[in-house]
Amino acid sequence: MTIEHAVKTAAAPRHSRRAALPWLIGRSALTGVVTLWCVSVIVFVATQAMPGDVAHIILGPGASTDQVAQLRQNMGLDEPLVTQYWEWLRRVLTGDMGESLVSGQPVSELLAGRILNSATLTVIAMVFILPLSLVIGLLAAVFRDRALDKSYLGTSLVVTATPDFVIGSLVIALFGTVVFKVLPPVSLLPPGDAPWEHPRQLVMPVAVMTLVGVTYLSRLVRVSFIDVLESEYVQLAIIKGLSMRRILFLHALPNALGPSIPAASIMAAFTIAGSVVIEYLFAYPGIGSALVDAVAGHDLPMIQAIIMLMAVAFFCFNQLADVLATLNKSR
């Protein structure tokens, strides 16, 4: 489900679906289980197809053939691929994500702190994205086709068309290295420290994520407000002489928020997926940068665990958007 689809379906004519909501949730859950299983198959096969032999990587270039063969047997790498997959899936379902091939530590322990760091970054970004998108989208809709609206649309188009790493590099050059030098160019955190203990390190990655998220979500909010402002009941309120403030906050805002809330859920999922580029660019110790390091080090258990975690998070937000859209249509 895309953001455009969420807005479109949520803005459709209202009809009661509250009675069918449990069935819809059950169907979504079943669809989600099948989807995640397909993702697990793709992730496992893709990681197994990566170049290089895991046993050789662990033992190093000086290992003998017998040592490599013994390690492959101990790790079950000489078993058929289907057997390896079911063994891996069984361990994942029981919470055992295996051990890192690089450090030898359990993957769950290595990712625990990373997940907290990424979650903190995403939550702070969403705290800024949601209200800013609402205010900017509302102002653009009210001043539609005027200079403010045209300036906003032009700016948002440029930002949306610019890759995240380009925006991040410009922010680093402007505020971290060349011009102002007011913020650290990288967001390194001391081991064991919570990210909120170092707010300066969070400013630039949060700013980039907020900028990208606001320009995308506010355009959808703008469309939603325009639809509401052109509706018959708003036009009737204008004819009756109600103040614009009362029309906006008492009549337009509640109806425009409905389609925007499912879109915000999808935006949160996109923010998690986009954190890979942002975290790597700012050297922020989250699961995004851990994924890049794992791919570079051919650390298969880490790669499999991180991608599955992202898939589960994306699925949960996607399902939340579906439920919210259904509830909105049943109002």
C-alpha cells in the first residue's frame, strides 16, 4: 500500500465497514504472514548467493582445505539449501538470530543497542514531520495557486527529486565542515550511551529525515485539504458567512486529518527504510549503518536479521495504515 493509495482510499465516499473490521484485520494478518515468509525466503536465498565462502571468510586465507571442510560441516553449510533454510527459520522464530561471523557475538545482543538508536532517530524525526506537514500542507491549500503555494510546490519538487545522500552531504558541508561549523559532521555515539544524551549528534540526521519527510507528506496533506475546502459543506459555510478560522479548524481540519493519518503511518515506514542511507552518511550507530557494515563484511546472520527486522517494521506500519484507513471510511 502506497501513500497515494492510502490517501485515495481514505478519501473515498464513506460507508460503514466497522462490522467487517475484524475480518479485514484477520485477512491483513494472514497476508502479512505470507508476505513475511516470502521475504524470509528471498532474504535467505539472496544472502546465500553472495560471493565468497563463509567458512573461508571466518578462517582466513591461511586455512587448509580440511579446516574449511570441518567448519562447513560444523555450521551445516554442507547440508542442502532447503535444510539450511528451515533450520535458520526455526531459530529465527524462537528468537535465535545466530552469531555474527565477524565478532562471534549473538546477533540479538549486537542489534539491541542499534535498534534503540534507530528507533530514537525515527521517533524524533516523526515528531517534527507530522506537525510541520500539517501546518505547511494547510497553508499551501489555503493559499492555493498563490506565490506561497507555488514557492512551496517548487521547493518540495526539488527536495523530493534530490537523493537523500546529496541532501545530507550538503547539510554536512554547510553546518559541519565548511561554512558555519556549528555541528559535528558525524553522529558518533560513545558505546553504551543513549542517543538522547548527545542531542548535538542527532540534529543533522533528524533535520535531513524531517526535510525529506515533510516535503513528501505535506503535499498529500495539501491535496487532502484542497478536497475538503472544495466540498459542498465548506462552500455552504463560506456562503453563510462563517469565519475562515472557524471553517478551517472546526470543519476542514477534522475531515482532512482522516486521510492524512494512514499516510503518516506509511511515512513512518518509509522513514525507517530511508534511515539506512542517513545513518551511513552520518556514521550514526543504528541498524541502517550496521546493515552496510554487515554487507561489507559478508556477515550473513547480521544481514538476514536486519533485513527481516526492517521487513517486520514496514509490515506493521503498513497494516496500521490499512486499519486506520478502514476506520476512517467507517466514520
